[in-house]
Amino acid sequence: MPGDGAAAAVGDCDVAVIGGGPAGSTAAALLVERGYRVALLEKSRHPRFHIGESLLPANLPLFERLGVGEQVRAIGMQKWGAEFVSPWHDWISRLPFGDAWDKSQPFAYQVRRSEFDEILFRNAARKGALALEGCRVREIEFPGEGGALLQVHRDNGAEERWRARFVIDASGRDTFLGNRFKLKRRNPKHNSAALYAHFRRAQRHAGRCAGDITIFWFEHGWFWVIPLPGDITSVGAVVWPYYMKTRSKPVNEFLMDTIALCPELAARLAGAERVTEAEATGNYSYACERTYGPGYILLGDAYTFIDPVFSSGVMLAMNSAFIGVDAVDACLRRPAEARRALARFDRLMRRGPREFSWFIYRVTHPVMRELFMGPRNFLRVKEALLALLSGDVFGKSPIGPSLFAFKVLFYLMSLADLRTTLRVWRRRRENIRDADVANAGA
């Protein structure tokens, strides 16, 4: 390992977790409960800014299982549903979670990720994980005798070596092991970029709907509007790469120009003040070729990131930690079961992104807009769609047949207007082929 001679030996742990976001902190807390010595290595220091503030009802049982339900309630703004606004329609479609297949989870929360992520990180430390901040993993080796050797740089300048029996990569969009092993691939079926900022004094709905997320479609993609506690609103645009490539001015100005292309959103922000610098990112959707290897697994965004239109990121990250811990436990405690446990982990890791992706790939299609703007409940299709929006994709509700019916309806409606379908298909092929956006935020 490069630099071994200068790195001080710190000690051993059973599991080294790279990344102290929702996936890593959840995994660390659960592993400590099972009796493992866990080092949770976070490159930044909490609280730190992060996008992705909208949670799903399916998150709530996970919070209770971790023992942080009360803390999340204290910082969260209740979110009872989602609304969709289309410039091609004269009405707004509001989809309440309470109408989903499972009526027991009618709301979720909007949270500031700086506060939310810190709650999960401190919870892991409180349970007994060695939770280290300002601690960046620089190098890693998996020697033939098993386990891993990690070289870590502390933000005080110290260099350290760690030995772990197993490694969990929960490094998020850094995709530490995915990049190191050249596993990361741009999603060939979807390609988008994003720009976003926080605003103060944005117009909100009255009453119980004040915390609901709004999705605005527009010509070049879609916007999110996420109300947060303290009169702060997260606003972002997810756009096709060709549009991001037209940027010829600073990101702050480009974001405001983009917002102006959506009059309904511009009206919501007419009296608002931007309170953070706008940020932009490209190469937005990707996946790694595998979810695990000898001595490691990938969790959450370290494995894959999909378009955030359905706010699935935190739920998928935390759920991946729950299933990942089962796999790690089998590998370390019952090696004879390791292959079967890792195969199950891989299958479950792929299920969530797969269920959401079919809809995400088509979310800007005119037929999909029609179905979202006027959903019908024949064969319980609307309830199944709301179950998907709630994050109920891991078998709790029997929504499969109804979602299949939804897909059949989508294809039939697409065939009925074949000319439009072919035009949209050709344009989408051009859009996802245009992948050179990696430096869009530079």
C-alpha cells in the first residue's frame, strides 16, 4: 500500500464503513447491535449540506427500528403527498399517500439533510460505533489472506492504517470502490443533470399540504420544490444534458433563467430569496456492475443513483443497509452461508432501483404525464402507483399485478398515438446519447 511506511497503525475492526450518510450510519448502528466492532469513516464533518431532503413513508418504520423516530419527527416537516404540475394540463394532480395500498403510513417528512444525516451518524456513535469525522479513506487493499487494509487521511494531517475483516462502501456519489475497481457505468437508459439551491420565503400551500412536494414538468425536464422547516425551500431542476450544455453564465444566473421557463414555479418564487449558492452536477444516473466482491459490499448511492423524481434515494440507501447487514453478518459469522447471503443481497439491492426506474425512464413521456395527471383506480392501479411513490416496493403490499396493469395501459396508450411515441422515442435516444456532461458543474 502506498505510504505504508509513514502511516501510523491504529488498530483493527470487524467492519470498516466508508461514508457516514444514511446508508453508512444505518449499517454501522445495526452492526454494533449484533456485536461487531465498527469503524464509521466520514470524510466531512457533521452537520454538512446535502441534497435529497424528501423522505418517503417507507422510511418511518426504519427510523423506529433504529430508535431515531422522535428525533426525526422533531426536525421534520410533515409531507402528506405529492402534487404534479404540467404546462400541458389545466389542472394540478395531487396524490396523497393516504390513498396508497397500505393506509397505515399516510405521511412522511421533509428534512434538512444536514440535521437528518447528523442524527443517524450520532446514533451510530451512541450505540457504540467508532464514528470518525474528517477521516478520508485514501487507499485500500484486499490481501489474499482476507480482510482489508485501509490508509486513512485525517483532516488534521495525520495518516493512519486500519485493518478490517470486512468493508462496506457507503461513500455515496463518490463511489469509492466503484471507481477504484472500475465498476461504475453511466446508466445507458437514462442520462440527466441537475442544478439546485435553497430559497427563503417561497410561496407554500396552506394547512396540511404546506409540506407536500411539488413536481413541475417543463420543456427540458422537471423541477422539484421541497418545503423545509424554517421557511426554507429546496428547488432543483433535473434536465437533459443538451440543456445543461447551453449554460454560458454562472450557475446562480443559469438556475434563475431555468426557473423562468416554468411560469408556475416562477410565481411560487416571486417573493423568494436565494440563500445558498446554486450548484450543478452532471452524469447524474449511474450504476456499478456488481453490488459486492471479496470482502466488501456496496450500499446506497455507492452502488447506483437514479433520477430523484420519486424521492427514493434515502429510503433505498437505508433499506440497503438493513439487507446489507444481514449479508455481512453471514459472511463473518457463518461463512458457509456467505454465497447464498450475498446472492440474496444482490437480488434485493437491484429490486428497488429496478421498480422505480421503469417509471423514471418514462416520466417525461406525454402518456406518463397523462396517467399521473389523471390516475384511475381500476384494478387498484392508483393505489399501487401511490404505494410506489410511498416507497412500498419490497413486498409489503401485493402491488405487482396492479403495476403490471399500469404498464400495459401505458403501452396501449402509446400505441394509440404511435406518431407521438416514435417522436418521443427518437428524441430520448438523442438525449441519453449525449453523455458528455461530467464537468457541467465546474
